[in-house]
Amino acid sequence: MPERLRALALDLGSKRIGVALSDASGLIANPFTVIQRSGRVADDHRRIAQLVREEEVDIVVVGLPLSLDGTHGPAARAAVAEAEVLATVLDVPVETHDERLSTVAADAVLKQANLRADRRRKVVDKVAATVILQGWLDARRARRERDGRL
């Protein structure tokens, strides 16, 4: 029987937080919602904690916006700092995952779907979170296969 793993990914932005959720088997990422930033990080984190409880999440994955050369610039340092605070608020593990170009990839998919710019802006954050989560799920599955744990 496959291991149950419900993962939630966050694409942290200054105005919005994109949220994606995996299926219960931890194989497929799906766009879930967008949280509008309230201006109070603690309130935003309470909303995330509520989602974690409601959706019975086992792990939270925070997108890590590394520079193209793989270094930690200001955005990556901010994401790590927020992930560390989230880890103190949530009852599940919090990990980061490289999200380089996730928003670019999400926007390209939405353009291919012929969505107008105003509609793309409303959903790009949760689609970017889906790209992040699917990358994390695929990397996790590859590690488990390599280690013979599947």
C-alpha cells in the first residue's frame, strides 16, 4: 500500500501566497488557492495553519527563489526566514524547494491556455505553487526510488 503523504506548497509573494496541494498519495500537485497578504505575517501564517489542519497536510514546502546561479539572494533569504517562522507555527515539517523559474513556467502554461492577462494574474501564484510542489514530489520520489524505499 502506498505511503500517505499530503503535501502543501507555498509560493510566497509580497502581495499574494500561491497554494498548491497534493493528492493523498503524494504523487500529483494541484492548484489550490491564493491567499491575499493581510499586511500581518502572523495572520497570514494563521491562515496557512488553518489550511494545514483542514486539509490534513503532512508537510509544507516553501518555494525557495534561488538566483539563477544557485545563490541565496534577498528573496531567497526572505523565504528561508519566513519558512523558519512558519515551522514554529505549524505542527508539520516545513521544507524549502528550489523554485527558480516556477512563475515563468506557470505564466507560460497560462498563456498557452489563452488566458487573458487579468485572469492570469489571479491564478499564476497557485499555478506557480503547483510547479514547485510537483518538482518537490518528483524529486522526493526519485530519491526514494534511488534509495530503494518505494
